[in-house]
Amino acid sequence: MASIKYKNVYLNDYYTVVGPLEKNSRLKSYDISLDDYYYKENTFELAEIKMQKVVIDNILFKNSLKTKDIDLLIGGDLTNQISVTNYSAKNFNLPFLGLYAACATFPESLIVAANFLNNMSYKRILTVTSSHNLTAEKQFRYPIEYGSPKPHTATFTATGSVATILSKIPSHIKIESSTIGSPIDMGISDANNLGAVMAPAAAQTLFTHLNELKRDADYYDLILTGDLGCVGSEIFKEYLKINYNLKLKKYLDAGCELFLKSQGTYAGGSGPVCLPLVLFDRLICLGKYKKILIIGTGALHSATLVNQKKSIPAIAHAVSLEVLD
Amino acid sequence: MNIEEYKKLVKNMSPQENRLKNILVAFFVGGLIGFLGQFFIYFLTESFGISIVEASRWLCLLLILIGTIFTALGFFDTWFSKLKCGLIIPTTGFAHSVASCALDFKKEGLITGLGANFFRLAGSVILYGIISAFFLCVIRVMLIG
């Protein structure tokens, strides 16, 4: 059984910081935004560390909490050795678990936190996720100033950071259940088409989730995938139809929902913050959706292994959220 | 669905690049650079009385200088991604790749950062350029003497 139900785990609060491009995107209610990619730091990596530090500091301040009120910090990002999260975590002197699931890090951190809260004596857990367009570009693709031509299937890593506080104290977002996905490799090795890499993983996790919890896709007001992008989400729908005979009516992809068409981001946004930014700053604030299934999708991409002619595996984790009145 | 079927599905559903447009853009932009370069060579040979070979060397240096300065000023990557091979194939592409690597790694130290990564993208061009030049020279010596 990959699916788990939670009795009383709540997402109490969230805090978001967004990058300069995301500031003018379709997001509505972010907390703070950056004017430039450096964020008054010397390098882009330091800027990303500062973003994480700022969201953690601010969410604690907003909720009048001190670090001693937090039992565990869980987080991750895209950089090698999740160094950004490690370097921001060292500022807080909190028990810390670092996670890496590429762009599925956010739901993975919710799952780990929810399980700790559900089964152990933990009271309050802080999660943090971030990505920075230029640190990701530099690490996974070409140098920042190198203008390599990109195909229409490429996605654009979003810049931002999100912190959330989870506890057993009731609040307006309930974490109802989750499904842990298994890695799946469908033989795609094109790092410029990560939507196609991740689509089967998202489909498999969605199917497992619905199957194990004996639900229909219509049970949810919204099914939101992480960052398949405009091309990947079409492949996802087609794959679901052919492989699992499932047709989705209320479906959105966060990658597709993040940027405006005029922002020139190819097939849409990607990165670990893409899903939480769209979820918190664009969809939940509408108040329209009550039962939301988020499926974070991560391409477990390694430039080394792709160069060794290996295809890219992908993973997807699902978390069911209930927005209460 | 097996892997082969999935690859086919992905291929069918991924939007195709407009090759004709890319080819035409590259042809005209690359051609324009060549056209201006030819003018520059005429200018040098007529005004300073140097040979065409020498003038071509100066042109090459000018293109590298322009490519590097434009990269450092931060707008060349936008031109590059729009104009594609029109700017990649001339020497501007080489200069752009070296300059962008240098900018990326300058904060990681002169030796471990900038020096070690300077030819990250252009290294292949240099290596295989030298190797093929060597073999072509050998062939030339064997055929012509």
C-alpha cells in the first residue's frame, strides 16, 4: 500500500517569496518578491539560500513562533547535494531532514512531515522548498549567459521559495491522505522534454492513489500536477486515457498555470516551487476548490548519466488536501 | 503501453520545430554577418593596403571582440536564442561560449573556477579542430607534397 490516510494533520500556514519574472506572472497573492536574481547577494546560490532563510524567518515571525517551537525542519531544492537547503538550515539549529525528489520535493516534504505528525509525538514541523532559475540553468543546462536555442518542449525553472508549517492544530487546510510514487523510466532521455519524462510517473501515482483509496477522479474538485508543462500535460492526459482508461475533467498543470504566454517561457514553468506557488498564490486563494489532489512530478535527471546514454527516471508523489471553511 | 509505443506517442505529441524558418533565419543572419565582414575586409585592404589574408585575421578578431563584449553586456544570449545558427556558426558563437563560461565561474576563483571551466563548451571545438587540422595537413602533404 503506497497510500496513507491521516487523521488530523493540518497545514497551518505558508509563506512565499517569488522571483522577478514570477512577480509579473499569473500569481496573485505572494508574500514578497525579488527585484533581481541576485537578491542583494554576491552569487545566485547565495540568493537562493537567502530566499529560504527569509521565508523561514518570516513564517516563524508571522505565527509568533520561535525555533524551539518547531520539532523538525524538512526541506530540499534542486542543487547538487541539496546544498542550498543545507546552508540555509545551518542557520536555525533545528533537527533537519534534507530531501531530494527534484520537482516533487514539495509533496514529498508534506508526506514525510504528515507521517511524523500522524505517528509520532512531533507537534509542529516546518518545511521549506526553493528553486532559482539561474542556479538550475547553470547546473543542469548551459552557462547563464549562453543563449542556446531551446525547443518548444523545454520548461523554465521558476524562482522562489515556499515555507509551510504543519501541525495537529486544526486550520483551514487539512492534509487528508497521500500516495508515495515509485520511480518509472519510459526510455525518454531528452532533457529538453522533461514533461514527457514525468507524465507516466504522474499517471501511475494518480491511478494508484484512486485505486487504493477507492475513489473516482471526480471525487476531487481539482487535480493539479506539478510541472509537466503544456506539452507534458497533454501527453499525461493521453497516457491516462490509453493506459488506465481515465479521463480527467477537473485538471490543471501548475507549470502551465504559472507564467503568461507573453513571458516566453516555452512550455511553461518547472522546479520544486512551481507547484506550491500556483497552489497557494493562485488557486487556494480563489476559494473555489475544496478537495485538491496535488501530484508533484520530479524528473530524476542527472547530466552525467544522460551523457552516459541512460534515459531519465521520474517520480511523482500525490497529496490530497481539503480546504475547510 | 511499452517503451517503444510511449516514445512514439511523445514524438507525435511534441510540437515540431519550424525547420524552414530556422534555416532561413540562420541563412540570412549568417549571410548578413558575412556580407558586413566582406565590407570590412575591403575597407582594410583599400584603406591600409594590407593583404586579404591579413584583413581576414583582423575581421576574425573583431567578431570575437564583439561577441565577447555583447555577451558581457548581457543581451547577446537573447539574440543568440532567437537567431540560432546565424550567430552560432560564425566566430561569434565561439566567443559567446567562452565568455559565458567565464562569467559563470568567475566567482569560484581564477584557477578552480574561471580557468578550469573557461573552455567548458568550446573545448570540444578546439580539441577536434586541432586533431582534424593535423590529419588534413598529413593528407595534404601526402597528396601534394
